Amino acid sequence: MKLADIYAHFQEDIFTIERELEEAVQARHDILRKASVHLLKAGGKRIRPVFVLLAGKFGTYDVNVLKHIAVPLELIHMASLVHDDVIDDADLRRGKKTIKSQWDNRIAMYTGDYMFAKAVQTATYFDDPNIHQIISNAINEMCLGEVEQIRDQYNPNQHLRIYFRRIKRKTALLIAVSCQLGALAAKADPAIVQKLYYFGYYVGMSFQITDDVLDFVGTEEQLGKPAGSDLLQGNVTLPALYALHHDMHAKRLIEQVLADRGNNSVHMEEVIAAIVSSGGIDYALSISDLYLKKAMRMLDHLPDDEPKQFLQEIANYIGRRKF
Amino acid sequence: MKLADIYAHFQEDIFTIERELEEAVQARHDILRKASVHLLKAGGKRIRPVFVLLAGKFGTYDVNVLKHIAVPLELIHMASLVHDDVIDDADLRRGKKTIKSQWDNRIAMYTGDYMFAKAVQTATYFDDPNIHQIISNAINEMCLGEVEQIRDQYNPNQHLRIYFRRIKRKTALLIAVSCQLGALAAKADPAIVQKLYYFGYYVGMSFQITDDVLDFVGTEEQLGKPAGSDLLQGNVTLPALYALHHDMHAKRLIEQVLADRGNNSVHMEEVIAAIVSSGGIDYALSISDLYLKKAMRMLDHLPDDEPKQFLQEIANYIGRRKF
């Protein structure tokens, strides 16, 4: 089974969710609607909705119930992207704050707020307060992740634990919750709900670590931005952390990049080469693999039919992906 | 009965809510906690919690139930203040974006996000999806109000309708919802819940219009900022709108201020004098009074005892306040 098969299988239901997403952002307000629709059209793999649908297969599958989980989770994801961009945008203009850039940022901030609120509103379809608790907790944790990232930005002295907690909050938790709530909304067996939560969590960790590796080893064409962008922006990820702890030469270079705070005096190619030769890339990939294996193990005792094969395939895709 | 009597009457319960608010923002994260606690300590009249408590008196009053409404609504109010500040802060530094100012803004944005999520989370105490619907709708409307304010900033050609809708979304709705949900959580009679909703709405409109008047006629000492700050920041409020529509001299001056976009070439004293002599201040005060009378009329058929007297007193306070 291939990833394309999964999307083909769920095509109609993904389309339903897409329509619901469009409807959710049809604010009566022109600017907000344009900003939201723009974001929506930018696409993305809709990975969270897909996990919701897949998890729903372990209970009573009904897209008209599941969409009330899939839409909020995708909206939360999009809102967090908008809020991430608020500052990046201002950054690009390097201190030249035009009225227009100021406008954009404010609109971006309130578009994000609006999407958060729409997410919560969509989920009010469910009476179960447990579902609301899980969703609002996920938003909270994501905020904590963002604030931790800001706190630890440009800091070369981070324990690995800090990195893992950050990517859990920023990425893995929302995928875990997609699986958990998809199963919960479909009234799957509580033991299965829990297994799917951990499956999503481990897959999410693996996914983010691979992402952090690709930021170093992808080409500018694949990434849509120069390799090493994370480090340049002060985001110290697993390959760099490993190199910092294990290779004096790489350590000096990375510390230099972080001290420069964007005004780089060292060539990024050199830094990346040093991280590669430190073993940081291989190490990160092995950890990503480890998480993937943990994810697979969660499926061990689940019924051995199509829904499980879907989950295995999507996990494999995440393990295989090269950009 | 005086306002102080109301605060005295509810002293213990306001204290309970204050403690809950402090607990709600006790994020495990240091920066977030400091930012939130700082905001909390800055105080404010806790007017929304007071309305929740007052409305709760029309049903089965229990602060341990009502606090789960009062805390979210105050958190939403505070979150919206934080997000308002995000850009003001950057503005003050006029294009000089230091790392520190960038940090502050990002932290402020995520502190706001965190508070929104905490608000939603606190309200999950209630099983009634109606309550969650009302809360998320209020956040949505506030976002719309913010975006409309941005859209209409520096625009002298606004219909009065636009102004009233904006202050409804930015201020009146959250006070209306405080009354509505306080009564709802106390299981008051549905007819009373509705009357209290409108009471809050009218009081909120009156409150904001008075606020907008005071921004012109208050002293710098009373306001904590120079008189005319709203107009200077491009926020066209009722007195200015009236003047724009009724007085050619005032119109020219106001248009000049708006065209200048903060780099003022006219003296604000002159602009304010023109607005006063246009009748804009008197007009706005009369509209504020009108809303207050509408609010009072909502109380006509409510039982004529202490809770009603409290509401009358708080409405009177809002009518009387001079800064």
C-alpha cells in the first residue's frame, strides 16, 4: 500500500473536510476571509485531518462526526503557522516598519486568533467536555513550545531533553491528539484510543526530527529556503545539538553562527559539513528511526486489517521522506 | 447604594476569582508565567467578573460554579489587551527593532494565545456546549472588531453604524456575555438570562462611548496618556465622527490629523476645541445616556431586591464616571 492509496481511499472525505475548512474561515469580514482563504489555499498535506480519519476507522467511522475534530485541529495548526509568521515577516523587512508591514502583522495576529476561536467553536459540536479539554490543552502546550523556542533561541547550551520537549509541544502533540480524538469521536475502545495517541506522538517526533535533518541536508530547491535556515534563525535542532556536544570544530562554528544572530560571518556550507562529519545527521536519523519503531510497536495488538495497514503506510512514508 | 458597597459585598468572592486567575496563569513556564502574572497584577476593575457574580444572583448563586465563567472572561479580556499591545509596543520604538523588542512582542503574542487557551480550558468545567459556543463566539467577534479597527484606522469616511458595530464587538459583547453566562451558570430563568444579556450589552456600549469621550476631555494625568490619543492613533470615535459629519472646520482639522498618521502638524488642543464646539462631545454623551437608559429598562420587570439594586448602581457608576 502506498501513501497515494490512502489519499485516494479518503479522497471524498478529505474533500468534505476541505469544504468545511473553507466554510469555517468564511468570516463575514473581508480582510480576515482573504487572509484565511489565502492560507487555506496554500495547502499543505492536511496530515492532521488524515490522521483523524485513519483513527476514526478503529471505531464507528462517520466523516460527518470526524470532521468536527479534523477541522479544529487543522485550524489550530494553521493558526500556529500564522502566528509564527507574524514575526518572521517583520524580520525580513529588517527594521523598516512600513504602515503596510505593520498592517500585515496585525492582520496575521488576529487571523490566527480568529482561527483558534473558530477551532474551539467547531468542536462545540461535541458534548464531551473531555474533547474540549484535550483541544485547549493542545493549544496551551503549543504556546509553551513557542515560548520555549524563543527562550532557547541562539542558545548553544541546551540539553537534549529541552529539544525533545520543544518538538513534542510544537509538533508531536497535535498529531498525537489527532489520532486520539479521531478514535475518541468514533467511540473506539479506550485501550485503542490510548495506543493511537502514542502512535501519533511517536510518529510526530520522528516526523519533526526528520524535518530538522532535512533543513541541513536538503537543497535550497527542495526546502524553498537555504539549507541551515533553522540554525541561522537561532533554532538549535538535534543534529546541531549532537555536534555541539561531540565535536570541538563543529561546536566552534555553530557557536559562531549563533553569536552572529543572523549576520553570518561563517559560510553555512562549512558549518553543515562540520555537523555531518560530527555524526550529528546520522545520530538524528537514528533517533527518528527509533521513534518510528516505537510508533509501529503501538500497532502490534491492533486488528490486522486495512486501518492498521494505512497507519503503517503513513508511518513508513514519514520514515522514507527525503524532503 | 454605592459601587464600593458592591465590591464590599462581593469582596470574598472577588478574592476567590483573583486566586483562580493567578492559578490559571501559573504556567510551568517561567517567562509565560512572569508575563501573565505581571499583567494580572496590573489590576483593572475586574468589571467582567463582577458582572458574572451580579448576574449569578438571579439564579442559584455559587461562586465555585461562577468562577468557571468569571475567570475565562477576564482571561479573554486580558488576552485581548496583550494582543493590542503587541503592535503598540513595536510602534513606540519607531522602526528600531532591537532583539529585545522583538522578543517582547513574540512573548506578548504567545502569552495572549496561552490565555485564550486557558480561558477555553477553564470553561470546560461546564458540560453545556451552549456555554462553549457563546465563549468562542465572543472571541471570534472580538477578533472581527480588532480587524475592523485596523481596516478603518485613519479613515475619516466612516458611517456611524461602523463605529457602533466596532465597539459592540470590542467591548459591549464581552460584558453582555458576562451577564448572560453568569445567569446561565446559575441556572436563572431563560427570560432573565436574555434580559441580563441586553443589560450588559447596553451598559457596555454606554461604557465604551464614555471612554471615547474621556479620551478627548480628560487630562493627561487622568488618562495616563495625552488627550486625543485615540484620534492620533487613527481610531476615529463617536465625538470625532459627529464633528466630521457636522462641522467643516473640525472636519478639516480631523482629516489633517488622520492624513498625518502620527506625525502631527496640527495642535491636538485645537482639534479637541473644534470637536467640542461642533457638539460632538455633547452628542456622544447623549448617546451614552441613551444606552444607559435602555440598560435600566431591561431591569424593569426583574424582582425589585438587592441583585437589581446592584445592577442599577453599577450602571449608574458607569454613567457618572469622569475618568
